[in-house]
Amino acid sequence: MGTHSSHAIPQLGDLLRYWRQERGKSQLDLSMDTGISQRHLSFVERGRSAPSREFLSTVGEALNIPLREQNVLLLASGYAAQYSEPSMDGEQMAIVIRAIDRMLQQHEPHPALVLDRHWNVVRTNEAAPRFFGSFVDLDNRPKPRNLLDLMFDPGGMRPFIEEWERVAAGLLQRVRREAVGQVLDSELLELLKRLKQYPGVAGLKPLLTYQSPVLPITFRRDNQRFSYFSLITTVGMPQCITAQELRVECMFPTDAEGR
């Protein structure tokens, strides 16, 4: 359903029905998953019964609803939001950021980036801007820099990527797979729309099975080749929106010489 402002919150029944259908669940399925009677679920969806906070928490967990969207459910039911969205520089996030910064530092001399849910780069180690900046002038790209824009833009990294169509198709598949809750919000949909405006993107076909455990990205500059695959790290059992929506992408070389 995307992110909603407090003055434009959809009806609770519509929200519950959306998430249930998004997960491919009938009311009976959800009843069996949660222990809530099908009758009660039906009454809440139809607006004939008011849910408790416990009801919304139980349903939210069963349907794997992102914390940001669980707040929307609470607001639509007349409750206060439960999950905060602290600044990355705030005290609440300090323990997470210390761990992330340690990961970034330990990954030198290879690139590592911290991305928000819309693929904007919010933090890096020293190697990442050094690597990408050796191909393009990063100072000419507005912040926050979007990693997908950088990879798809003919004025960005695209001319330096071998088999770009294959790589681009794989990245497009990653957008949904790595979306929080595996659901595309309105800003991700806008990002995909923007990417499809780049030459050749709209006609890309889904990536076929690749005969490798990973899908590497190989960059070429003059006679040099740099081949990487990525490992993605997320916060386990996040208790705030900011922590849930961060992910760390560490780029590992695929060849012995790069290692």
C-alpha cells in the first residue's frame, strides 16, 4: 500500500484485505495462522468490529507486514503508532550504527555500502567512493546517490559494466526480492518507473537461470577488469523502522587476484 500520511489513511478493512491478499491468504488461512476466529477477522475487515492492539500485532506478524505499514494499521484503527523512525545519528540507533561501521571498516579494501529501502546510499566505507569515483565523477551526482540510478544511467557506471543487460535484469529482480516485506511501496514503484526511462531498460527480459551460485558484476576500465558479487546484511529482529529498512551490501571479488 506504500507509505501514507496521517491525513490520508485508508480504511482498516481495505488495509487488512490488501495484506492478506498480497500474502495469498484466505481468512481461513489467517485464522489458522493466528488463532483468531475467521468470524472475528471477517467482522474487522468489514468494519463491524474494532480490533485491539494485540489483534493488529498478531495479524501484522503473521502476514509479515513491515513495521512502517503496521503503524498505518494502528493509525487506521485509532491507535497511536508503535514503531519509531529514529535518525541514524540518534542515540536509539547507536548500537546498530557501531556494528555497521565496524563491518564497513573490516571490509576494506573492497567496497561496502549501506542502503535505505529505496536504494539510496546512506553510508559507505572508504573503498566504495574510491572505487566508483575511479569510473565516474561522483561529485556531479546529487545526494543521496541512488545505487540503481548509478548502475542504469548511461552517464554513470553502465558503460563500464560487462553484459550490462544481464546485470540490469538481475538488479530489477532484486528490487522486489529485497524490498522490505517483499512489497513495492509507492517510492519504489516511482524508482522503477524512472529506471525504465533509461535507454533499453523497458525492453529487458527477466533473467534466466544463471549457471553459478552468484550473479557477478564485472566492471571494465581500460585493460582492467573487476568482478564482484554481493552479500546483503540486514538487522535481525528490528524493533524500529530505521533498523528494519537498512541493509549493508558488501562487494566481494570473484577471482583470487582480486581477493
